Amino acid sequence: MAQYKISALSYTMKKAVIVFILLIIIGFIPFRQHSSVNIKSNYLDVCQQLAAGNQAQAQKFNTGHAFSITSISANVFKATVTGSYIDHFCFYTVVPEIKNNYTTIAIDVPTNVFKWFISQVQPSVKPEALITSLKIFMEDARLYYGFNINEKDVTENYIAVKKETVLTKNKFPEINKAVRDLNIYIAESNAKAIHALSCSYYLHQADSVQVLIGIPLNKQVKPAGDITCMRMPGGKMLIGDFTGKYSDRQKLYSAMEKYMQDHSLAKQIAPFERYLDNRIPASDSDSVNMQINYPVL
């Protein structure tokens, strides 16, 4: 009887060992996964971001794991993500879409059952994880361009405008004087301001600048002296938010120029600055809360 029990136990252990070996073999059976991710950004920018993809730019990929991306060709990249001491490989092929400003990334993953199981337990090592993070980074203007930049449809309105040509060194006090004149004009016309004041700047000569100072109104009023009331047509406006030292706003101008290039937007007229606190800066070093507005097509 004892010998029979030992034989039965031995048989059971053999079966367990065989099953274990089979599981190991199955775990290493290779297969490939295929998927794709669309990014609202142009083809060349997506390729550039992937070509620069390494640990130094980890904030744009945000996996929480060590990773590397290497270029195989102009539009094909190999990515490696290390999780649980195991390297996970995949290949990205960047494909431009017919629709403007869209790009598709085709993902090809050579894997096996063990790696697949780990990716289900740790989603951050999935082949899509790097691209999903890149999509979030590139489609969020604040992350990608460094500022809040939005496209908005604006309605038609009227705006009281005063044009001044002033010496560059005296522009801030002269603009403030023009703002006071506009406020008097609006009060005498029984009108009301409906938005914060704005300014457009045009280089006139080496030492002077032409400025258009405007305040949007609730109705059309008659011109008086050197102040006119203009009709501003509605349309698409690209708006960027800025808070900080006035001279640093040039960074927002550069970011918005890049945004327009990336999104195939055309400028209609020169941009204007809107001072949300209805206060003209006292100097280039003054702190401001403002927007830059580009009428675009």
C-alpha cells in the first residue's frame, strides 16, 4: 500500500513538472501585437519629438520607467521600456495623414506571453504607453508650447480707437494718456466698455513706434477729434495668455508663431495685446496680466 502511495505521488509530481515545463514553453511563444495612435500634430514635429526621445525628455513620455528611443530610419523608431527588470521592445512607424495637422503612429510589438502578462499588470510598460504620453504632451498647448494657447470664434463688435506715433522711450506714459482720452470719450458718448483695453504696435522709425489703442464698446458711436469708432468683424482668433514681466511676453509671441505654423493658420492682420487688468505697463520690467490676440484664418 505504501509503495502504491509513493508511485501515485511520484506520478502527480511528474504531471506537475510537465505542466510547469509546458507553461514555460508557452510563456516564451513569440507573437506580435499591432495598434496605432493618432496625434493632432504635423508629421515632421512628431518625428522630431521621437528622434529626441530619451531619458532627458522623460517629462513628455511620463512612463515612470527607464526607456530609450532610437532612430532606424527617418520615420521608423525602436523603443525600449524596462519594467520589472525586463526589456520591452516595440517599433513605431510615423505616417502623415491626408487631413492637415494629423499624424498616425503605427505600433508593432514583438512579444511573448510572459511579457504580455507583465504589460497587463504594469500598463506603463505597454507599447502604447510612450506614444499615449507623447500624444498628451503634443496636444496640450501649455505643455508643448509653454503657454495656454487657444483658438476661439469671436463675434463682431465695435471698438473706440486712438492712433498715436510716439518716441519709443516715452511710449508707456503716452499710451496711458491716450487711454485717459479714450475713457473720457466713451463716457461722453454714453457708451460702455465691454472688454479690457488693447494695443497694437507698429515700428515707425528707429526711435519711434505707432500705436493703436482700443477699447471695445457696447454700441457704435460717432468719432470725435482723433478718436474713431471702428467695426471689428467676427472670426477666428488665436489667443495666448501671459502673466509675468512685460519684456518676457516675446516668448509667447514666438510660441504663437510656432503654433500657427504647426496648425497651418494664416494671420489676417497684425496681433494686438489685451491688458486684462485694464492697466498699461509702466515699463518693460513691469508685471502684467495680458493676452496676445492673432486674428487668423
